[in-house]
Amino acid sequence: MANRIQAIRGMNDVLPAEDPLWTTLACTAAQVFGMYGYQRIRLPIMERTGLFERAVGEVTDIVEKEMYTFEDRGGDSLSLRPEGTAGTVRAAIEHGLLHNSTPRLWYSGPMFRYERPQKGRYRQFHQFGIEAFGQTGPDVDIEQIAIAARLFRELGITGLTLQINTLGTPAERAAWREALHAYFSAHFEALDEDSRQRLERNPLRILDSKNPAMAGLLAEAPTLRNHLGEESAAHFSQLRAGLEALEIPYEINTRLVRGLDYYTRTVFEWITADLGAQDAVCSGGRYDGLVAQLGGRDTPATGFALGVERLIALMQAQQVPLLAVGPQVYLIHAGDHAPQQVPALAEALRDGVPGLRLQVNAGGGSFKAQFKRADRSGAALALVFGDDEAAAGVMQIKPMAGQGKQEQVELTRLSQRVAALLDGAPAGACTQHG
Ligand code: HAM
């Protein structure tokens, strides 16, 4: 037998059994983002490599070690997107979306990072992200945090902790960077190998270290607070007051520096204790300099991205209610004449009950075999159509689970009866929990 080709390490198939989780998250996210005036933007999954170098930062793990970069046949260096913010900003500038306008955008899709795969960390993973342009005030930061909080609430996810921090302006951060550089240089002997490498290039990122041996050193490291200007300090205190007014609990984590270089002032992460080391399910913040840095007019901006796989794992662990996505009705048919009528009948039923998810048995089989398939499909109702029913112009309706008796209805009343049995008109997967 020929060798089987397997999926690429760190890149997962999502099988139909998991689809209710993904669909529930996708529908809920789209709905919640819409509730706050965000519009969807769809972006390519590849960009010129230079975009990410300039946006995410050349001295970041993402750009240095994790990008899927290659030359296309024309010799251009392209990269699979490791995140969505850079592409969103590029598109907003390129299409003039920022001219006299302050768009609020959301996107979703796969992102790619060549990381060491482990639980909650993959090489292809998915994000839902939002980005708001043109507002300097903390009200947008506060509202975006409220959006995430609402999304978690609507999904039924509990137990998340919100951590916030401020990274100040680039000038404030530069002063802090110098203080950190001086401090860590003075304690060079206590630095691990990774941190020594970061010292000259990006000492802030030493604060990201999870090495327990360095915990004491990091706890004593200088914080940004002493270098924070009046405006940045006010922005942060207004952020805190806003969250308190909305009764959204938070912790201040002065070591939250994020792995991307574009942030200014507000940064935040929602973390969970339930997923092990990969604990951030939603991260973001303000990036007031990025639009100008990528060639646009100076435009403040702020946003976040949710890690879909991590949220799905939480939804699974917490057994949140899911949208129904499988068939609601399974149509069983057999006989000499009945099957020929079935396609038209099924189309009429789909017309008559908008959004109905109806699966018609294919491939024949005895009534008994078809009932087994109906049962496995998860449908709430089986419809049975044989030669006797065809001759009489009727359909048998059999509830699959629980109580409810089998009944016979005229074909002319079939849609009405099915709708009633399914508790009103069943809508599409994105509007109904079940
Ligand atoms: P990020 O923190 O790099 O931020 O990623 C956002 C989220 O994506 C993380 O909180 C995590 O849930 C998920 N994530 C990241 N890497 C992986 C991975 N290898 N496997 C599974 N999940 C992962 C950004 O990407 C920014 N663009 C967020 C942003 C938007 N900031 C402003 N606007």
C-alpha cells in the first residue's frame, strides 16, 4: 500500500463533529461585533513580507523565527499572515477607508506561525479580530474590552481574567527601555540565555520570560510608571475608571508587554487558568503609530484578536450550549413509485419552511436501515414516504426522540405541520440555539 500523506504538523482538520462549536463561535462573534457597528473586511492570507517586518517589528519572535516566508515565482518575498492587524491597516490605507472616516472593522480566518506546537498552540490557528480607527480616547479601548466581555457572556464562557497595562508613547517607552537595559545589564549574570540575547535588541521582551529562575529579578525590574507622561497616565486612569463603571473586573499586569511592536498605551489580555501554558484567549491594545508607520496619515487605532482554538477548547471544557447545525428532519423513502416524487417534495418543503435543514436519504436501503441513519443524523423528525403514502398523497411524521406520536398529514399541509412540530419556523444555524 502506498504511504499515506498526513496533515502538516501543527495544522488541524476540523471535523464535522466539532462544527457546532465553530459555528456557534462564528455566529455569536459576527452578531456581537455587529451590535457595536463593526463591519467585516476580508483580507488575503498572504502579504508582502515587508509589511509584517514593518508592522509587527523586525526584532520580534514572530518575524525573526515564526513566519512562513517564501519567494513566489516572480521573485517577490511573501509571507503567510501571522496576524490580522497589519493586513487590515494596509487595506484601510490602500482603499482610502481612513479618509474622513473612522471605520470599525472585523475579520476572521487562519493565521500562520512556525511555533512549537502544543496544546493551544498551533502553526495554523484562527482568529477573530476587530480594529477601530481614528479615535484617540480611551472610550474605544473600554468599549472593545466590553465587546470581548459580551462575547464571552453570550457564549456562556466563564472564569476569564482581564489583565491590562499601559505601554505609554514611543518616547516614554524608550526611556523605560533604557532603564530596563541598565537594570538588566547590572544583573547580566542572572539572565538566562534567551534574555541575554534580548538585552541589546529588545530588553522589554525580557519581561515576557516565563523562566521561574528569573521571577525574582523580573519582579524588581523598573516599571514604566516613572516614565509615563501626563496624557498617557490620564488615558490609563480613564481606562480603569471606564472598566469599573461597566463592572468589568481587571488586574494590572505591569509585565504585560505583548509580542508585537506596534502597541502604544493600552494593552490587554483575557487569560484562563483552564488551558495550561497557552493561557491568553484574547489579546490586543492600542497602536496609534502604525497607520503612519505604514505610509498612511497619522491615525490612532485600537483592536484585539481572539484565539479561536483556545476559545473552542474552553467552550468544550465548560460545555456551553451550542447552535444546532445538523439536519432537523430526515426524509426516508422507498417503493416503486414514491422515490421519484421525493426531490420535488423535498424542495417544496424547504421552500415552505425557511431555513429548514432537511436531509433526504440517499442510496436506498430498507425502512429499518434508513431509520438507523435518521437516528444517527440527530434529526428531530423522520418523514416516511412509501408507495402507500404516495398513492394517498400523505406523509408519515415520526418524532425521533422523546415523546410524540407518529402522525399522518396531507402533503398540502406538510410544511405547516413540520414548522409547528419544530416549534415555530426553524431559522438558519446562525440565529437559533438548540
Ligand atoms: P496575538 O496576541 O499575537 O495578537 O494573538 C491574539 C490571540 O491569538 C492570542 O491571544 C491567542 O489566543 C491566539 N494565538 C496566537 N498565537 C497562537 C497559536 N500559535 N496557536 C493558537 N492560538 C494562537 C495579535 O495577533 C494582534 N494582531 C491582536 C491585535 C489586534 N492587536 C490589535 N489589534
